[in-house]
Amino acid sequence: MKINLIKIKKRIIIKILMKRIQIIFLLCLFILNKIDTQQCDEGYFIFKNICVKCFKNCEKCEDNIGCVKCKDNYYLMNNKCSSKNSKCDKYENDIGCIKCKDNYYLKNYDCFEKNKICIEYKDNYGCIKCDTNYYLKNHRCNEKYSTCNKYEDEIGCIECSSGYYLKNNQCQKYINCEKYENEIGCIKCKSGYYLKNYKCINKPNNCEIYDEKIGCTKCTSNYYLKNHNCIYKNINGCIKYENEIGCVECNNNNYYIKNYNCIYKNVKNCISYENEIGCVKCDLNNSYFVKNVCNIIMNCQKYNNTGCIECKNGYYLKNQNCKKLPYYCQEFKNEIGCIKCKDNYYLKNHDCKKINSNCEKYENEIGCIKCKDNYYLKNQICLEKSKKCVEYKDNYGCIKCDNKYYLKNHVCVEKSDCIDYKDEIGCIKCNETYYYLKNNACINKNILGCIGYENEIGCVKCKDNYFLNNNLCILRDNILGCIKYKNELECLKCEQTDFYLKNNNCLIKNILGCIDYKDEIGCIKCNETNYYLKNHNCMIKTILGCIEYENENGCIKCNETNYYLNKHICILKNIE
């Protein structure tokens, strides 16, 4: 029973599936039928079931093909329209031009202009016959030259005129040649020339024997042979030459040989030379030998092969140089210098320093270590003691002053108008009736125009007709016309009747014709009867023929009877 139910279910499912397949098949037929009957708008055609716009310059398109007919002046190529060339007389679709107009020839379906030097053309080849003065090669006409006697088409020159020989179908001129062969060149030269690479080379001057294949093999006297050329024997001091080499022996008295050249023996103090080297030995009384040169050391008395071994009097030897000894040196050692000085001098850094007459005791390399009475020591120098100081200490100076003085930086300073002091500081309080304190000193209250002082500052208040600037009182009369100052050089306000303010200065109102001024600008209004304003100046109305003016521009209207206006100027009319 169970098996029958399963079979029935399977049959029902198969029937349902078959119904669905039938519906899908009918739907597909409907869609295909609709595509087959599809229609495109005018100017379009069907291509792969899509409506495509007909090509430009096409007169008629067909479905699934494209353009089948073009408009006038166009021809069909691969279902597209191409423009016809004006040089072509006849076209064929899908081929191109098949016939050209007069004065043109056809090649690869294109038209090319005929050249006048060609007298016959053949389509798809080009020129096949040239004018008399030209020969044909690769369908081109090439000019015939007068140097050639005979030409052949597609080859070129085959026979040259007299004085020329043939090579690669071109005529080459032979110079100084007596005999030649075509395609080779000259094989025999005229007298005075020799043959090289089939060309005639001028025999070099002063050559005695020539070989036409090689060149010169022997030169005249006063010359030697090198690379078949004759070289003049002009090396100073040379007494023997060899061919292909040059000088091989020099005059030994004054020259030595190097690189086949004679070098003059001019090394000072040299007593022996060798060829290819130069100086090899020096006069040891005056110099020593280094790299073929005799070196001289100033103030040297005696040399060996390595340098100076003894200096002249007044000099000592150090690093192969003679250095001057100090004038008051009594004893020295080479490589060190002075080691002992004469009387009244002491030694420091191998130099002799004079002993100060106020020094009682000194040591070498230090200097004075003890001074005579009434002197004290500072930096190995003896300085005279001041009567103002009652106690000194070496290398410091004064450490205690007389009662009338106070100590500052080891110097005794007069107490003057100070009423309270501290050593190493100075005054700490002044007589305030006449002085003020600044930098621990009493400064006289003598600033003109000042009525108020402060310690460490100076003047802080001035009289009415002065103004304060950098703790000084400046009289208010250095800027003419100024009634209020910013500082001693700059004004803030001017007397208005005769002055106006500009750039912190008072300027006189002296512009002719001006009736109104403004600070920082200048004139702003002129007497309009005789003047007009321009760039803050009053300009006189003097333009002949002008009847109306405008500020900043000048004349704007002329007497039109006799004048016309041009760039604010009245120009006189030419009245006949």
C-alpha cells in the first residue's frame, strides 16, 4: 500500500513539472516572435537585436548589414562611408579609387600628382620613363650630372667624363692621379705625390726617398723619419737622432736626455746628472738632495744628504729649519732653542724677557716673584703703590684704603659728597640736596629744567616749558610752531593759524591760493576765482581758451569758437 502511494505522488510531481516546462516554452516562443517582428525608428537599423543609428554620410542602411548606399561625394568601404578624393575621377565600392583625373596617377587606390620631369606613368607603378636630362631608378627621376657620360635606368652612371673615375655608379674626381681604374680609384700618381688607399698624397717636404705604398722612407739631412713623416731636428742640445724615435744623445756639458728630449741642466747647486732621471747629487756646502732638486735652507751653515746639520751664528736647528735665537740668549740647544739668557733677562718659553727694574726677585718660566719696596706684584708685573691705599696684597692689589676713600675693585675711590659707604659696593647714600645716587656714585643734580630726581634713574620731572625724554629735560622750541610734543623730535599738535601737522612736524601754511588746510594732508581748498586744486597744491588757471576747471583734472571745457579740448589742454583750431 505504501509503495503505491509513493508511485502516485511521483506521477503527480512529473505532471506538474511537465506543465511548467510547457508554459516556459510557450513564453520563449512569444519573446522570439516579438524580436523577429521588431521595428526601429527612421535613421536606425537592427544589428544583433539592437537598434543602431545609421552611419554619418550614409543614405541607406539595411538590418544586420549596415550602410549599403552612401551620399554624394562618398563611397562605401566595409559598410562605412569614406570621403572621395578630389583627385580621383572614378570610385568603386569596397575598393576605392580605380581611375585618377588628368595629371595624376593611381597607386594603392590613391592618386598622386605627376612630376613634370617624368614623361610616362603607369598606374600602380609610378614613373616608367623620364625626361632626357634624368634617369629612372625605383620609379623616380634622378638628375644626370655633367661628370657622367652615360647613364642606364635603374643603375645610374656607367661611364664617367674625362678627369673622373666610376665608383658605386658615381663619378669621383681624381686629383694628381696619372692612372686610375673604375671601382678602385687611382693606381698611379703624378710626380711629387705617392699613392695611399688609392689616393694621391702630397710627398712631404724634405723627403729624399718615397715608397708609393708606404710613404717616405728616408729624409734629407736636418730631418729624421717618424711615421713616414720628416720631422725637423730642432731639439736644443741634441747631437744625435734616430728615425722613429727622435733624440738619442745630448750635449753632456749642458743637457741630459729624458723622453727623447734634451733638458737643460739648470738645477741650482746640482753637481751630477743622469739621463732619464735628472739631478742625482748636490753640492752639500750649499744645499741637500730631495727628489732630483737641490734644496736650500735659509741660514744653514752645513748640510748632509738629508738636510741641514748646522746653522749659522744666531740661529738654532729645529725640524730641519734654522730658527733665529733671541737676541739676549747666552746658551741654546738644537731642536729646543734658548736654555739660558744673559744678565737682566729671564727665560720664558725659550725666549728672553727683560727683568723689570722694580723687581727684586724672579724665576725662569715664571717671571718676577717679589717686588721692591713701594711696589706690589700683579701678574708677574711690579706696580707702584698708591698713597690712597694703606694695605696691599700681591696678585690682588689694594685691600684697605685711607679714611678719605672707599675700596672698590682694589682701587681707592674718593668719598666726595657721599654720606654713607660700603667697601666693594661704593656709596649707598648721597647728600640729597645736591646729588642723587646712581650705580653707587653721587651724581650732581644739574640737569637743566629738571625739578624732580629719583635715585638710580635721574630726572623724572621737568619744568612746564620742557618735556622729559630719556631722563633729560628738552626745551620746547626745537620744532617751530609746535604746541604739544610727542618727544624731542616729534610734534603732536601745531599752532593752527600759521601751521598744519604732517609726519609729526609743523609745516607753514604757505601754499599760494590755498584757503583751507587739514593735518596730515595739506591744502584741501583753493581760491576758486584764480586757482584749482591738484595733488593738494593750488594751480593757477592759466590755460588759454579754458572757460571751466575741475579739481584734480584741470581744464574740462574750452571756448568752442576758437579751441577744442585735448587731454585737459585747449588747442587752437586752424581757422582759414
